[in-house]
Amino acid sequence: MFALFAVAAGTNVPTPLLLVYQERLQLSPEVLTALFGSYAAGLVPALFLAGPLSDRLGRRRVAIPGIALSALASLAFAAAGGSVELLFAARFLQGVVSGVVFSVGSAWVGELSLASGEGAGGRRAAFAMTAGFSLGPLVSGLLGQYAPAPTVLPYLLHTVLATAGLVLATRLPETVDLHSRPRVGAVAPAVPMIRPGDGWLVATVLAPVAVCVYAFPATVISAVPLLVDLPDPAVAVLGVLAGITLGAGTLVAGLQRRFGTWTALVGAGLGAGGFAAAAGYAASAALPWLLVAVLMLGSGSGLCLAAGLTLTARLAPVTRRGALTSLFLACAYVGFAAPFVIASAARATSAALPLEVAAVLTGLLTARLLPVARRRAL
């Protein structure tokens, strides 16, 4: 769990520093959101490769090199502060690293938690990831505002954290029975990724819930501050807002046990309300609207992540759990495109309209989840 936390913390260290890069390098909102989203360009192919590979080679052999590369990615960021090209390369590498560790690490945590009952692994993985997501930007925002070397020191601290996670991960046991897996290069049995009859549930429930996981916080952290100026000190304020958004997801992930099959529906409903509040902030610049938005969108993200990981473990045969976890997280990271889409649409229309559309679309997803939750299919 600590390794998941450490890698997750690194993914959002650059988030509040986007304002520093914007000022230093004179970057447009579109370039900034593209930089933020280039993470997904590296992450998605890594997800599709790492999950199935870990089903065959074992979780340790795939996850541990990924954790080590997380520290190297932060060092690349520390060296890239004055170059747009190097920033894009470092963010892409960070995406590759996260794709490996999140897919394999989530499956690993789930298998290590089997004795604790159904859903325990999903809750633990969601807690570790969302806690890291919240701590990273909170610390980097404060350091970026008040500490020397704002584009270097946060990444050096994360390098230390990732190294500690690497040391702890090397002590964990392998959970994949390698003796029952085909050797590398051999033809594997044709085991489907999901059980027969579950394709519609994956397409209309699991995939859109996954997109919500990162579309919710990415919008309020990346797009909204570029559409409406934050009060000074802006870098610290953005770091605190990111910490609150993602910290809310950490706190509510444990409520999955109480909500049960209604977890995803509650998460989507909170997201719809959060988008509406963000639209209110974009229209009025009134800070109470922004606070409501970050709390609702952050909470919705955490619930969608916990529900999605639990449903993934339930749907996948044990020999394909890594592959389906990778698919779920790949869909989740499609949500990182939301800030770019919203920022581009806002330039052509208004700051509030794209957020209002997002609220309507998420409301429709909530309606779709209602009969599924009633049937206890989640």
C-alpha cells in the first residue's frame, strides 16, 4: 500500500506548479492542460502492457521496476524546469510509471487482502492512491509558493518518498502462482477478460464510472483555475485546493462498505453536483461555490474509484485480474482529457457552459446507475 501511496503522490506534484511554469515560460491554458494530460498518453499503453504481463510474470517482477522509475521520473522533472520539451517528456514518463504501478499494484493489494473479505482490497488500494494524490499537490503547492527552488525541491522530496516505497515493496510476497501460469513465449489458454454476459455492464457502468475517477478532480484542479483567477497566493491556494479535493476522496473511500452497491451512484451524483457548483464559481468567482465543488468532486472521485476496483475484482477471473484492472484504469485516465476539452470549449463559449454540460452528462450517468444499484449488480 505504501508504494501505491508514494507513486500516487508523485503524479500530482506538478499540479500546483503549473502556475509557476505558466509564469516562467509564458504558456497558454491549452498548453498547460496538454502538459497535464500528456501523463495519460504514457499511462494508457503502459496499463495495457503491465497488467497482462503481471498476470504471467507475477506482480513483483513488474511493479518493483515501476516504483524505481517513479523516483527517476521526479528527478527528470527536477532537471526540466526551464524547458517545455523536457517537461512534456518527464510528464509522459511519469504516466508510463503510473500505468505500471497502479494497475499491477492495485491487483497486488487486492490479492494480499483476500483474507479480509470482498471489497477490502479495493478500499485499501483506493485509500492509498487517493491519499497520495492529495498529499503530493498539497506539499508541492506550499513549497512552490514559499520554499526556494520551487521546481526542484518538491521533486527531490518525492524521490525520497518513492525510494522508501521501493524498499518496503521488495519485502512483500508474490501473490501470483507462477507454476500455474504458462511460461513466457508459450501460448496461454484462451481465458476471457470478463465472464460471459458481463460485457454490457463493463461498457455502460464500469467504463463511465472509471472516467469519472479522474475527470472529477482533474477538472477542478487543472481547468477551473485556468478559467477563473485564484486569489493570491495562487500557487499555495491551488496546492491546498488540490489537497482538499483529493483528500476528500481519501476520506470517503472507506464509506464503500456502508453504501454497498450504491457507492458508484452516490459518487456520480456528487460529481454532477460538483460540476454544477464549479459552473457557479466560473460564472460568479464566488469562493464558496469553489469550495463546494472541490469537496463534491473529490468525494465523488474517491467513491467511483473504490466502487470500480471492487467491481473489477468481482468481474475478472483470477487469471485475468491484472488485465481487467488495467482496462479499468485506462478508462479512468481518459478523464484526464476533461480539463483540455473544457478549457478549449470555454474559449469558444464561456467559462461556465462546459461545466454545466459536464454536470448534465454526469447526471445522466447517475440515472443509468440507479437500476443497476437496485439490482445489486455493482
